Amino acid sequence: MILLLLGLFLLIVSGRISSLEQETVVISDHDIEVHDLTNMIEKNVLDMETGQRGYALTGDERYLSPFNEGITDWKINYSKLVRLISGNDDQLRNLQEIRANIELWIERAGQYVVDLKQEGNDAEVEAFFRNNDVGKTLIDQIRSQAQYFRDTEKELTADRIVNLKEGNRRLLITMYVLWALVAAAAVLAALVISNSLVGTLKRVIKAVDRIAGGRDIDERIEVRTRDEICDLAMATNRLLDTMERERHSVEQVNALSMQLQESSDVSVLSRSFLQNTALALEIQYGAVYIAEESRPLLVRKAVYAGGAEEAEELPVASAAFGEGLLGQAAADQRMLVLENLPDDYLTVRSGLGRTAPRQDIIAPIVFEGYTVGVVELASITKWSAHQFQLLGQFLEVFAVAVNSSMTRMQLFRLYEESQNMNEKLQAQSEELQTQSEELQSQARELSQLNVRLEKQKQVAENAAARLEQSNIELRQSSRYKTEFLANMSHELRTPLNSMLILSQLLTENRAGSMSEEELGYANVIYESGSELLAMINDILDLSKMEAGKMQLDPGPVDLTELPVVLERTFGPLAEKRKLTFSVIREGNVPDLMVTDGLRLHQILKNLLSNALKFTEEGSVSLRLFRSESFPDSGKPASGTVIGFAVADTGIGISRENREHIFEAFRQADGSTARKYGGTGLGLSISRQLAELLGGVITLDSVEGRGSVFTLYLPSNEKWLEEGEDIGYAESAAGEEEAPQASRDSSPALAGLTAEARSRYERCLEGRTVLVVDDDLRNIFAMQQALGSFGMTVLVAQNGYECLQMVREKPSIDLILLDIMMPGLDGYDTLSILREELLRHNLPIIAVSAKTSVEDRKKCLEAGASDFLAKPVQIPDLLALMCKLMAEA
């Protein structure tokens, strides 16, 4: 009887547990599927809205793809949801209201705007979004209704759980009755059964309560039996595992989505994606490659667990679609999983050691059928299916973020282009109106001038004859002057070359035999020679500008790099003089401007050098700003005008001396020249260079309080567009300025770091160089300089000796060839070496005191490998020699 009751008891309990398990699964599956379908309908609506707005903004047919797919997909999901809740009339009514609003949105906003855009009614599209965006109101209503629908469904789920609890309660009552029947015969058995069954059921109930209440679901049911209760507990545990995984995945995806919304820069997005992916999926190395908009090329944007050196060591910085596994994954839009990797495939480093990864995953980043990038991840453990599933969700969110960032950038560019176009059209309209008025006025004036011009014609013809004679005499005088300056430049640069090189060698003090005082003497010699070279360059510049023979070389100038260069140049000098120095670039200044970069640097260096020289305490600053027009100087602005304001807290300039300081060889007064030194050429050259570049220099100063010199320059894009030559052709003896000698307290060679010297010694030691020069001082200087790096230095004093030396010693590695030599000059020597001796691969560096563009071009055409101007800077020479010998 006891066994019969016990069997009956087990039968009833098993049936009830099975029923409870089925009810639990039904509740869980029904709730999840209803929520998934509701979210899918809402996503379909959002896809339609995104496609509608994207197409309305850009007119790109690709945006209609999500719109059309959304129109089809939402109806399918709607039908599934209707079948799922067919037994609930209230929810069906709620769903029908959502359907009505979706169809209303498609009719009044979605399809309506798309039709307007396809018909070319852009104005009506803009008016629709600007004045009365009915679509936004309907979308907000749909979101609210969807949320209400989900909340209602949650309440229904809660009711079902309550019913489930009630069934459990009845089951407990039944169990208690059965226990009473068998208690007399088998109290111990009843207790065992109670502990094994009721305890598990309670834990199941608690687990279901936690699911229903949305509380912590980390705790699992402990299974102690091997019956239907065990199956129920294990099913509940599996449900808890599934829900916990899904909740954790949703939290991670949401966290990633929120973080990706904080930035619109693709590189920042890539780094955030890698950081979140590393934490969620336990990767040890990763890289993100983003496709460029203009061409199918993947470019690396971010690396995880790799610094700058590790990033450079990675074999692929960019890859075309279809190139390598990276490009093939992008082209096929297919994830590649590489296992059994060799030990040298990649090294994962930590503070304690290193290891090789076991798995490499290459996954495309796809948005609406288009590959926007590829992510490559390396892990020291093999991934589970859940990790691959989570990676797919991460990639979907990341693809949306990358596409949104690119879309924003594209829209911003289009907006800027539209704004620039409008401004140009308005300016052209005003200019045409002005020109029309001027033409009418000129027509009236021309009729009056014709009479006067006829009378002045005879006078002009007589004056033209006299002017022609004067021009002949003036050209003759200018030719004598330029020839004299060219010859003087050569005669001065040649001894300066040996003086500067030898002074650099002395300051290096490699033998350690010179005292600090003697090193000071060598520094003074170098600085004096440098100042003399700068003075020669200033005089040549002034002469060329007075003769109208200064030639400009316009091109793009990077205004983002300019502050860095100037701070690096003048920061140490200001720090030495205990002055505060700063360079400020305002936000509206463009990144590039078109002008002669060399002349712009020359003007700014002159202004900053003067500011530092005449400021004993306080600060010196340079401010870059954008100006709508030139100051009151009578110069119209035809485009972008960039201002460079150099401000100091120095001695200032009195009102009566403001014009004098711009005259050549003039300073404010005699006492200033005695106290601060200088030739007074800097400001004169700067003003003339500014005018040649189409700009002006203004001065605002208070004596005793400081000065502000402001350079206004136009960005002449038309120079590049028209390709025209600016300025005047150089004279035959005209020279471009040589690089300004360093004004540091120590020569350049002494400033070589131990690493640089060691690198040059490794490159040059044991090499043979032939120095060809007619000046014994230069030969001696080169022998000492190059010999200190372990080179064998051969010498030739003219072109004939050079040719003979090359025939006898084929082991020569490089030739330093002076151009201006008596007898066989450098040009002819080059031609013979290349054409007759067939030494095409022998590196030859041409050295000359003439540094014009034409002279450099002539040397290269004659066969020189490269060109250096006297006086030669030894670090520049060493670097060039190593480069040419490595290429040979």
C-alpha cells in the first residue's frame, strides 16, 4: 500500500513537474519571441526613416535599399506577431493601432518624401522637414505605442507567472495530503522525498520569481535527484544561463553603442571598439582597417595591445580589396578563422612574458551590403560559439557607427562646399555690378581722353626716345652691379666655406686638447662667419628686389606645421633670454594657404628675431588669424587673407621713427644700432617681400611698452590654378639665398649626438671620397672634416686631375666637385665623367657658391647626383653622402 501510494505520489508529482516545466518554457519562449518581433518591427520603422532621410539629404539611391526592405519586412514581422498573440484581443487592438500609424507614416512622410525627391522637388522636401515634419511626430507615436505594447506584454507574462505560482501552490497542497497518507508508514521516506523534491521545486520557483521580477539571475538550482524534478531544475538552469548570456550580451552591445556615440572620428571609434571587444571577448591583439571612400583600399586606423613601434612592425598598414586574407575577407564579406598558427605568426607580449596566439579571426565590417572595414583579432584561446555570436553583434553596431561617421563627414563637406559656392556667387555678382558701373564711367572718360592723348602722342614719342637711351644705360649699370655682386658672393662664400667647416671641427674637440676658452674662440669664429653669410644673403636679396629680379616659388604652405617649426626654432633662444614665447593659431585659420613658403618663413624669422632682440623682459608671441580684408592700405582683398601678428613687450618705436625703420640700413636711431647691433636690412627686405607676395606689413607700437608687427598675406590659389610664373626671371648672375647659417651658440657639427656620429661613422668609415676644388683652404677643411669619420680623402685641384684620378682609382665611392674652377670647370668635368668614362652610377655632389635655381638645374642636367651650396653645412653633407652611397 505504501509503495502504491508512493508510486501514485510520484506519478502525480512527475506529471505536475512536467506540466510546470512546459508552462515555464512556454512563458519564456512566448515572452522572448513577442519582444523580439516588437523590436524587429520598431527596427524596420527606424530603417525606413533612416533610408528616407538619407535619400532626401543625398539623393543616393543606396539609401532606398533599407527603406524598401523595411516596407516589406515590417509586414512579415507584423503577421508573425499577430499569429503569436491571436488569443489576446487587447494586444491585437494595440498592435492594430501601431500598424495604422506605420501605414500613415509611409503614406504621409516616408513614401511621400521619397516620391518628392525622385520627382526632383528638393524645395518641397526641405520645406517638409523644416516646417512640418509629420513623420517625426508619427515615429515618436510608434515608439511610444511599441513601448506600451511591450509593457503590456510584460504584465501578461507576470500574470502567467502568478498562475504558475498558484499551480505550484496547489501542487504543494497535494504533496502535503499525500505526505499525510504515507506519513504513518514511511515518515523517513516522506522526509527524504520532501527534501529531494520540494526543495528543488522551491528553488525552481525562486528562479522563476527572479526571472519574472527581473532580479539577479546569477544563482543556479542545485540538482540532487535524477528524476523529472532534475530535468525541471536543469531546464530552469539552462533558461537562466541563456537569459544571463543574452542579458550580458545586450548590456555589452548597449555599452559599446553608447561609447561609439561619444565621438565622430573614425580613429577614435576604432580604438573604442577594440577596447570594448578586448574586454568582452578576451582578445590579446587586434587591429581595425577602415575602407576609404574614394577607392577600395583598407587603411589601418587603430591597434590594440600594440604601441607605435609594434604598429609599425605589423606587416599590413593598408590593403586593397582582394589583396591578402585581409582584402579577401573584405571582398567576400566573409569571416575567416585561422587556427594552428605558427609560432612566428605574431607575438603577444606582457610585462612577464610572451606567447603566440592560437586563433586569428578576420571579420568584415558590413553595413547594408557594403564593406566599410575589416577587423582582425588574435586570441591565445579558442573562441566559443557565443563569442562569435557576440562579435557579430558588435560588428553590426560598429558598422552603423562607422557609416554614421562617414555620412556626417560627407554631409559636412557638402555643406561647406555649398556655403563656399554661395559666397563665391555672391562675390561674383557684386563684382560684376561694380565692373558694369566702372565700364560706363570709363567709356565717358575715354571719349575725353582721346582728344588729350592725340596731343600727348607727339610728346610721348619724343620722351620714348630719351627713355630708351636711359634704359640702355640703366640695363648696362644693372648688369655691372649684378655681376659684381655675384662675383663678390662667390669670393666671400669660398673662404667662408673653409672657415665655417674648420670652426665646426675645432668646436668638436675630438682630440680633447682644447680648453673651454679656446672652444669659445672657435664658437666666436663660427658665429661671426654665420653673421657675415646672413649679411651677404640680405644684401643680395635687397639688390634683386631693387632690380625687380626676385623670383617667387608659390605653393601650398601647411599652417598647422608652421607653429611647430617656429617654436622649435625660436623657443630655445627665448628661453635663453628668459622670455616667454608662444605661437597661437586661431580656429578659423585654414590648414593650407598658397604663397611662397620660403619667403614667408624669411619674413616671420626677421620679425621674430627683431622682437627677441629688442625685448629684454616680458614676452614675444606670434598669432595666426584670418582677416576678411587688408587693413587701411589701399590694397583690396580678392580671397582669403591670413594675418601673422608678432607682438613683443620690448622697447617700442616712437611715432617719428616708424617709417625710417623700414628703410634699408636704418634703425630707429644711432643708439639702437650701437646697443643691439644689426645692419637694418631685415625690415626693409621683409616689407618688400610682403609687397611682392601681394601683402602688407603694418606696425602698431607704443614707445617703452612694445610693438606689434602684423603681416597680411593673401592665399593666392590662382597661382596654382593658372600655373603662371610669378615675379621676374633671374639675371644670369642672380642668386637665390643660401640657407641661413645657424645662430646657435655652438656649431652644427659639435651638436651631433653620439648616436648620429656613430651612424655616420658606420656609413662612411673605409669609404673613399675624391674632393675636387681649386681652393686649398676648402680642400684642407674637407680633408679634416671627412677624415674624422674614417674616410680616405683623395684630392684634385682641377677637372683634369679629377678625370685622371677616376681613371687610376676605380675604387672611389663618391666625388665632391666644385663647379667654378679654372681650365676644365665642373660642368664639363661632369659631362666627361658620365658620357666618356661611363661612370653613370658614381655619386657626384656638385658644390658651388652660386645657389640659384638655374645653377642647381644646370648641375643636375650635366650629371650631378645632387647639389650643395657654399658654405657647406657638414651634417647636411654627411647625410647626403650616406644617402647617395646607399642608393648606389
